[in-house]
Amino acid sequence: MSKDDQILEEFTSKEYEHGWNIDMEADQAPKGLSEDIVRFISAKKEEPEWLLDWRLKAYKKWTQMEEPDWANVKFPKINYQDIIYYSAPKQKVKPKSLDEVDPEMLETFKKLGISLEEQKRLTGVAVDAVFDSVSVATTFKDKLAELGIIFCSFSEAVQDHPELVKKYIGSVVPVNDNYFAALNSAVFSDGSFCYIPKGVRCPMELSTYFRINAANTGQFERTLIVAEEGSYVSYLEGCTAPQRDENQLHAAVVEIYAQADAEVKYSTVQNWYPGDENGKGGIYNFVTKRGICAGDRSKISWTQVETGSAVTWKYPSCILKGDHSQGEFYSVAVTNKMQQADTGTKMIHIGKNTKSRIVSKGVSAGKSQNSYRGQVKVMKRAENARNFSQCDSLLMGNLCGAHTFPYIDIENSSAQVEHEATTSKIGEDQIFYCTQRGIDEESAIALIVNGYCKEVLNQLPMEFAVEAQKLLALTLEGSVG
Amino acid sequence: MSLQENLIKNFEAFEAQLNGHASQPEHTTRKNALEAFKTLGFPGPKNEEYKYTNLQKSLEKAFDFGKIGAEASITKEQASKYFIPKLDTHKIVFVNGKFDEKLSSIEGLEEQVVIKDLSTAFTEDSEKINKLFSKQADYKKDAFVALNTAYSLDGSFIHVPKNTVVKKPIALYFVNDASEGQSFNNPRNIFHIERNSEVTFLEDFNTEGAHESLTNIVSEIIVEENAAVEYYKLQNNKDTAYHVGTTQVHQERSSRFSAYTFTLNGAMIRNNMNIVVDGEGCESNMYGLYLINGNTHVDNHTEVDHIKPNCVSNELYKGILDDSSHGVFNGKVFVRQEAQKTNAFQSNKNILLSDTSVMNSKPQLEIWADDVKCSHGCTTGQLDEDGMFYLRARGLSVESARALMLYAFAVDVVSSIKLEPLKEFLQNLISERLQNDF
């Protein structure tokens, strides 16, 4: 079957593809959040004293903070005492290899199209799979270890490389950074840790797959990527969740630390359950992602394809501290039905000759609201800073909204900053051109939207780009008219 | 005593000298506005709309609101030196916000066109005024509009009946007398332009004397069906002059409105230019230019609210900033669900000449309709090196090459002016400023 046929076929299946869940015994903490829960999670993970203290500090900060309300999204107030903060699939012994992993779980990932085994054999992508809050399996670990690359779950890293974790955790996103980052710091259960030593070019894509399975749980994972001098890594992240009536909270933190001459590429395909037509259910996706180009000539590049979640609130940012460092942000955010997305980036230019580039493409359909919110800040000593931002919005249907809130704050006269934005709809002439050539309207829209997003999709690694294209078509399916 | 308390306290004194005015219906509006001001509070840096413009701090430092209200006296000579040369206009002069009949000259005005002191209009045209007063500018939203509404007595009421073209522009010269003490005033203008009429307004702000002055002005402009209005705002004030101005425009079907804001000097300036496009087939233009140096702070907030379909709005704001000046731009474009086929364009371009100058720009689009063409662009940078090289290669000195390049950047906005004498005046003023101060 050709790729086109596949898209067509998927057009006809209307529902959220990953909406199933598997009954699996889970080890859960009681509902609610208190200091005891923080201690419980920490004890469960057999964490050292310093990490518990760090968590408690974050919890204390969190209790003093107020939930922010400046984003252009509306949702009922979250009851933080009604969430299970820790849920782990029950497994008696820690699996040593994939063969020992619960077959039911492997089945789950197979359904997601990321059969761990298959991936291992075919694509050469190293995968760390996070199920509910716990990392269940990491592939290719040994091969990576030969190069000195550490790629493992966060809890393993805490046990095996405490000095690294201690040094870098919270160095980019401090515990008191914002409400959700503080919450995550207090209760984060697992996540991925990645360390690339000096001068090493990671030979394969590293990938994490997140899935929320249990009901009433929140997922709070934490990813930390450290790239030493002159290293390179490309990192992928994917997420899905079952279809449920209630809203689930996902508050993750991603930190990237890039030393001199290092390059980190971080790609996300986010496909959490978006809720149904009436806005019932769906994931609240409140994520703090930030990278720091600490060394000279370092580079951090964010690419994201956001198609899921009921409410998205996410601003992957770059702090360009090193001289000649570069930050990039490529984003496609698609909203349909009752979805709301407030997403964008922050580029903070601190070092000299720093460069940043922002390309944001928003597509809104149905009754959704899609906002771009970005900040470009050039500090006083950031000589010759250069920024180019482009944010385009595409509107499909007359019940949706597209909004842009760019903040451009310049304090240096040698800076050159450009920002442009457009909002439009798919032209009738464009659709006419396609239908005239025998392409039906829905495929025509998929075609046009894909072309519109091409600039961003091109930044994704091969396997992801294909998946992202399919996702786009799927999310917009049924939005014609 | 806090700034807000001080301003509220003054209200009793103001109320006491209102005499007959206190018993008229508009006084209820004043009282409501004061209540709104109390609730809103003085906007601090936490307020998103005043994030980069900390008026509270600056006003607290510069003004003593407990002791304001020295007698003003401006002579004819003093006033006339501010008149724009060669520009034949109806001249209305306001001294500390008060309409001064002796200094004003209105000659050859078309029949039935009304130009009146607002306080007189409150008494004489009570019924008409109450239909218009405080109907556009919402005092519940903005603290300065609330303050102005609470203190509204002086200003002007201009009414242009239907099918009338007012040939001469109407120029409003606001002269603050700060020679004896600080000056604080809240002038209020109501411009009502009925259908098929045309008129041009000019608001010019100046200060006499060495003390600080604060003008908090609100102009409400109603542009009825198929009417055309040009509105110029000129700010080349002293370093001690603070200004907060709100222009609230209501456009009806097929009307045309163009606003031009030129800011050349002042202490701290905040301009709110809000247009509500409430009719099909309207055209709205907003042009702005700010050339600032020293410690001048200029904040331009613009807002176009497209409610009805088939309208066009166009916005161009340019700025040159030197020394420790601070520029702020916030342009909002709203396109409501019903407003299909809207074309909205917005552009903000800035040149920073020093490392101590700061520019905060926030062009903002909020769109709920799908069949629209909207775009915005924003750039901040410096002079093009190639351009400089080209001019230097042809024997121009660094200074004159720079002044020429800056002039070319700025004159873009000036060239859209339709009043020739004003255009000439501004062109000269700008090139002079660029030669001397930048």
C-alpha cells in the first residue's frame, strides 16, 4: 500500500487512534499531594537524601506559588488533590533485557507502532519507553555505553551517576521557575537521562516514548540531556494516552545543557488524547522545556509537532549564553475540535554574535483556539545578535481562532531582529486546483497543510516526519466545510 | 499618601467648584468613573498593558498632586509661537486643558458646524452630549480613562452635521502653563461627525515654563456612515512634559479614518489609539513616528477591533531611538467571528542607535474569522551598512550619510500626510532634529 493510500485509509477511521488502554496491575500512590507523597515517591525510588531535600524544597515553593492564568486558554480549575502522583506498572523484578519485560506491555508499545524489538532491529533508534510514570525499557544501552554515552531512565541515573544528576538537575529550569515546573520537581517519578561525553557524535537517534495508561494519574516526567564539548545528539520524544472522560494532567520538564561546540536536536511529536468534540476529556499538557547554550558555538534546536492534548501550554526556550551560540525553534501546532494550544518559544540572547530562528506554523480547525506566544530578548551585552521569526496561522472553519502574541525586547543597538506573521485560510482556488485534478477535498486539504508545514516537517528525522505527516492528516480529518 | 489616594482626594475639591454642573446627569458618570478608578487602581508594572511603562514610579517622583493648580496665564504671543506656520486652520487654544476663547480664532466656519467648550456644551446641549459622552471610551477598563472621565469638564465638543465638508482643518493647541507650578489637566474631546461629512483634526501639545506638566487627554470620535476623518497628533513637547492620551474611535459603515501620531519629544508619553470598526466597508489607517533621545519614554498602544466584515485596516509605526530613550509598541488587531473578508496589516520598524536605548515591541493578532488576510511585521535593527558605504563612497561625511539614511527611514511615514504645510513643517523639523540630536 502506498503512503497516500495509507493516509486515505486513515482518514476514514475517525476516532483517536491510540484511545485504547490495557488493564494492567499498577503500583499506585494514594490520591492527593502532600509532603508525605513526595517522601513516598522518593522512598519508592530509593533516592538519596539530597534528591529528597531537593524535592521537598520544590514542594514548599509550589505551595507558595499560584497557578498562572495569563495564557490564552480556558479550562476548569485543576484539583491537585484529586490526582494520583505515582503509578507504576507492577513488575516484580527489574527486567534485564527486553525478553523479560511484561509481554502485555510490549504489546502496548507494539500497538503504538513502536514495538521495541522491531525498532531495535530495523531502525537503529535507541528507545526509552516511559509507561505511566516509570521507564520500562531502554534499548541499545550497551552499544551506546561503548561510546561512553549514558542513556537510561532518570531513576537509574540517580542510582548510577548521582554526581552528574546532582550537578545538572535544576540548572536550566530551577525548582521555583514556574508553577508547573515546581510541581514536577516535587513529584517527578521518572524520565530519561542522557549524557554525551566530550567529542562524541551519537551514532543513532535517541528516543523516548511516553504513555499514560492508568486512570486519574498525572504524568510528571523529567528529561535531562547533557552534551559535553563538541558532542552531538538528536533526541526524539513521542507521547500518547488512552481515551478517557476525565482530564489528565501532564506536567513535564525537559532540560538541555549544551557545552561549547555541542549540538542538541530535540524533536517532539505530541499526540496526547485531545478530548472529544464537546471538549470532554483529554490531557492538559503543561510542559516546561528549556535549553541553555552554555558554551561558545553551541546549538540547540527544538522541533515540535503538536497535534494532541485538550490544553497545551508549552514554550521550549533557548538561553543563548555562549558567544556565537545558536537557537532554533520549529513548530507545527494543529488544533481541532475543542482543543486549545498556547505555545511558542523564548530566545534569550546573552552572548555575543548569537543567532536564533523561529518558524511557527499554526493550524486551527473546528472550535479550537491556537495561540503563538513568543519572546525574543536581546540583552545589553549581546552584540550582533540576530533573530528571524516567522509565525503563520491557517484557519479552517469560522468557529476557530488564531492568535499571536510576540514580545520583542531589544536592549542592544547592534541587534537585528525581524518578526513577521500572517493569518489566512486555505484558498478556494487552491482547493479548486486540486479537485480539478481528481483529488478529493479532504486529501487536497491534507496536501496543502502538509505543504504549509513542510519547512518544519523537514527538520524532523525521517521516521518521525512520516509519522507526523500522517498525524496531521488525521487530526484535521473531518474539519472540511 | 499614595498617588492614587492623592488623585482621589482632589476629586472633592473638583466637585466643590463644579457648581451647577454637579446636578447634571453627566455627574453620575463622573462619580462612577471615580469608583472605577478606585477599583482599577493605578496601573503598575504587573499590569500587562502598562508592563513596560511604569507611570506610577515616574509620576510619583515627578509630581506632587497635593499642590497642583497654580493660576495659568498664557499670552497671545506665547500661544501663537506654537501655531504651525503656513497652515490655515481654525485654531482652538486650551490653557491647562481649559478652552481659551481669547486665544482661539475660528473664522469662516461652515454653517451648522459646532465648535464649543465642553463645559458650555454640558449645559447648553445637555441632551445631545449625554448621548455621546463616555459612550466610546470605557472607563471600566483603563485607569487613565477613568481618571479623565471623573475629572471631565474642560475640553471641546465638535459636531459636524451631515453632508458637510469642513474646508479648513480644526487645530486644537493644548498649552500647559507650568511656569508657576506643576500642571495637571484632564481635557476631554468629543468629535461627532455625521454621515457623508469630512473633517481634519490636529491636536498639538506644548508646555510653557520649567515645571512638570501632565496631560491626561481622552478624545472620543464618532465617524458616521460614509464620513471621512483625518486625525493628527503632534507631540514635540518639553523634557518635563508627561502625557497620557486615549483616542477612542467608533467607525460606522463605509467610513474612513486615518490617524497620524508624531512624537518628537517629551518626558513620558503613552498614546492609546483604539478604533472600533463597527460597519462594513470601512477603512482605517494608523501611522506613527517617534524620534526620541535623552531619557524620553514613548509607549504607543494601538487597537483595531474588526466587528463587521469587508473592512481594511493598515498600520505603520516607525521609530528611531537614541541615548537612553525607551520605546514601546503594542499593536492589537482583533478580527471577530463575523468580520469575514477583513484585510488587516500592521508593521512596526525600529532603529536603535545606542546600546542604552531599549525597544519593546509586541505586535499582536487575535483572529476568530477564517476568511481573512492579516499580517504583521516587526523589525528592530540599525542602519544598513551597505547603504552607508554607498553614500560614503560618494563623498558624504559619516554624519550627513547617517542623517540622510535616518531621514529616508522616517520620512516614509511623513509622506502619507495630506496637509502640505504640515508635511513640510514636519519634514524640516525631522531633518533638523536628525542633524542636531542624533
